[in-house]
Amino acid sequence: MVKASSQQPSVLIEIDSKSGFCFGVSRAVKLAESEMQKGSALASLGDIVHNDEEINRLKQMGMQSVSLSNAGAIQEDTVLFRAHGEPPSSYDAMRQAGKKVVDATCPVVLKLQQRVRDAWQQLRLEGGQLVIYGKQGHAEVIGLVGQTNGEALVVQTEFDLALIDKSKPTVLFAQTTMSYEGLERMEAAIRNQLVPGVAFHTHKTICAQVGNRVPHLKVFAANYDVIFFVGGEHSSNGKVLFTVCEKVNPRTFYISSLTDINENMLTPRPQKIGVCGATSTPQWLMEQVADKLRVMLGLA
């Protein structure tokens, strides 16, 4: 453990005020807590958030994570749909299973689902195609594709452009948590691929609260000697934002739990430490990381 002596200067440890749960995740967690406080036996359809520490906290309160493929075996009477959103088939499955649904779909995602559905219905009349820039298999993308009866094309890299018919009118949407830069690159690549004169329109549907974190974190990471990025082991958003910090500040460490922190990370002794996290990182966990760092540095 790094010990402080009387000659050692104090260390500034600050938590990024714009990190942590986005609005949609925060709302979903509050809905889950409220439902359990009523005494309801609650199951989340999939992990409510990509953070094991938060999942364990909610599990201790009584919430279980369940799979749609095992819907018939769900024992809980109430099922929560997480912020990512669900396709229409999930609502049908819960209705058939006789479950009460607490719909915690983020309002931004819910609006996007409606826009995708409306655009797809119009494109069917025009013989066009709907493209979603997003991560294949991601829960939000599954929900969006479900609005199109499974007909939407999902592209994540330029290698996926082979899926697109060059001669068809095309409308492009984006998963809400993708990057602005990535959407701009994909939009340009699709435009260059289509036959000249073919109608093409892009809906810039990235959530501003999430998208704006990239430029913010670039500034934040540059202002500290060491950055501790707190994120779940399986958080794709966390890995992306961590990379943003690491490119600016090579002395950036990815932390999923308090046990990941070791004294080598604090050698040489820093003067300024920044703590930040993903959209799925709870505030309480970032605070625990900051507290442990204070103890390790002899500040508490």
C-alpha cells in the first residue's frame, strides 16, 4: 500500500460529474426499486444494466435476471423491460405468459422505435430499405429490428455494406449509444455506395447525453495524472469510453470492482486523480473507488 508521509503533498481526487448512469438507465433502476418496495416479485428480462456490481445490489433486493427464451419458466409475476427496449414479440410473450410488464424502455429509445416503425412502413410502399447503424445482437438493436418485422439491415463496420442494395431508396438510423463520428463515417460510406440519384436520408438518432460524453471525457482525462475508469466487464459503452480516455491519458486504468485497484497504479504518486465511468456505472461505485484511493494514499 502507498503510504503518505508528512512531506508528501495531498492528492486531489475528483469524480467526473457527467459520468455514471444516463437518464434511461437511472429511470429503469428507480422503476425496479419502486416495484420491489411494493413487495412485488420482480424479474428483469436480461441484465438491467451492464454492471455486475449494480446487478448484485439489485439481486440482494430481490430482483432476478431472466431470459426471454425461458419465458414460460419465469416464476415472478412482474417482468421489467430494461432501458434498451424490446421488440413487439417480447410484449406478446409476456402477455401469453400472463405476466405484468413494467416497461422501463428509455423514452429516447421508445421514440426511436416509433420512428423506425413509421419509416419502415413507408419504405415498404416505396420498395426501399431501412438500415440501422449499430451493434449486431445488442439489445437495443434487437428491439429496433423488431419494429420492422426483422427486415432492417444492421451495419456496424464498412464490411457490412455488402448487405445494402445499391439501387434501393435508403433510410439510415443509428443505435442511440453509437458515436457521432462513427455515424458520420457510415453515412458517407453508404452515400458513396448507392447508385447516383437514389434517395438517401439519415436520421441522427444518437442520444445527445451519451454522444456528448466523448468530447467531454477527452477534456476530463487530460486534466489528471491518473484516470480510473469504472465500468462493467461486459459494458461495450464502457470499453469505448475507456479507449477515449486512454488515448488522451495513457495512465488510464479500467476498474470493474474495488479489487481491481492495486498500489502499482499509484506509483509514481499522482497529484491529481480523476474517476469517471460508463453510462452503466452507478454513482455509488465511483464513490467507493474514490474512497479506496484516499485510504491507499493515506488521505483518509
